[in-house]
Amino acid sequence: MIFDFRLQVFYTVAKRLSFTKAAEELCITQPAVTKHIQEIELHFKIKFFERNGTKIKLTPAGEIFLQYAEDVFSVYRKMEFEMNTLAERNSGKLKIGASTTVAQYVLPPILAAFHKRFKEIKVSLTISNTEQIEQYLENKQIDLGIIEGQSKKSSIKYTEFIKDEIVLVSGIEHPLAKKQYIYPKDLKKIPLLLREPGSGTLEVIAHALKPHEIKLSQLKNEMQLGSTESMKLYLVHSTALAFLSIHSVLKELQHKEFTIIDIKGLNIERYFYFIQLQGQNEKLPELFMKFASHYNFK
């Protein structure tokens, strides 16, 4: 990849907050790292790092410069991807399996853009819960999986895709909608809609509740439903609440049909993951992973 090396030096120091670690990572000397940073600061006539003994931190100017550096590297990665794909003709069949939330709310625009860019590649999508998608991959019924769970099987390689957040959602007129927040212990008394066993979302919720010493069995489970859409429609006609992916309720939040109930001290964040069999390095799955990772989600 072609770019100004000084920008890479700054980026590495800013991410590691250590001149020594940056030097090791870039395979140059620490004085060379210092010199590159000084040259950048001299050019812009402003300090990017505050030094306190052996510790450093970014100045406000450094924070802004880091954001631009990340934007620049993103453009370079996209440029490199486009140039590499233009150099060869891609064709064939790609079988993707995705868990429900990813398949319904994240993948459709990516698949459309991928088809527009690679018309010779025929893509099929299988939708199921995380547990089943992992089984499909192990049975070689799909070439690539995209899941939302916490499980880690030794036969499978997990690669971070994009970050997601699980939020507690209610109808806009729900009595709790006016509260600033609730406590985790309150979840034991509130009627909740939960996904079915094997769901990645349910697995992530269980993992997040453990530090608060709350088990799924202690929650007031009004009903288990097998899809996010059925949960959303149920919420409209009910006083129950539901844990849902933020990606799945963006339209409802925008149209003020749903609201998010904050839970004090409980943030449920996760990644959606690409999954491949260990040792698998096939061309089309790798191509799709790179394309999806470069997709603009803004």
C-alpha cells in the first residue's frame, strides 16, 4: 500500500500510545519514530501528543488528526481493493449463511452492491440462527457464515465484521419510556420477549447479564419468538419489552414508534463475525469479506 510513511508512524503511535511499541511494530528505531512525529508537528505548527515521563496521550489536535488519518487509510484500502479486483475476472458460486439479524438488516444492501460490482458471481443466502449457521459451515453446506453469537468453536475461524449493540426496546407509549433508566435487577420483574434457544442475540444477552448475577431463567419471559420482525410486531400490541439489535429498529426509532430503555451499568455490545472453517482460504469468500468490510454503513 502506498502512503506517506510519516502518517503511518503517527497512526501507529496514536493507536499504541507508545513510541517504543510503534518502533517495534514498524521495525524502525525509536529516535526515527520521534523524528517523524516532530516533523509532522513542525509542519502543522501544533503538538499532537502530550508527554508525561514515559506516558503519552493525544492532544485535541492529535485526536482530530487521528480521525483524518483513519479516513485516509480507509480510502487507501478501498483503492487497493478496487485495483486488485480489476486485475482479475471473478466468477463462480458463493454460498453464504447468515444469522437472522444480519441477514435481515445488514446484508441486503451489501449483497445488492456486491452483485452490481461482480455480476459473474452467483450468490445464495441461507438464513438461520447462529448455532445452525455454524453447523452448516462445518457440514460444508455453505462457504462463508456471518453470525452474531459469542460461541467459539475450535474448528471455526472468527473474523470481526462490524459492531452491534443490543438495546432494550419498548413501544413509545410504554410507562417505562418516560424513565431516565432502569436497573439490571428490574429485568426480573418486566415482561420480556426473548429469542429462541440457539439465537446469537440470546447468547450475548446471557453473557452480558452474568456480571450482574442474573440468569436468563430469572427473567420474566412472556414469550419466546423466532424472529426479530415478529418481536417488533408483538411490541406494538403489548406492554412487553424486547432486547433487539440497534440495526433492526433504526426505522422505528426514527419514526418514533419505539424507544430505547436505558439500563444503568449494562451495555450490551457485540460484533457480527465472519466465520470460515479453520485453514479455509478460498477466493470468493475472501473477496466478499473484503467487499463487505469496505461497505459504507453511514
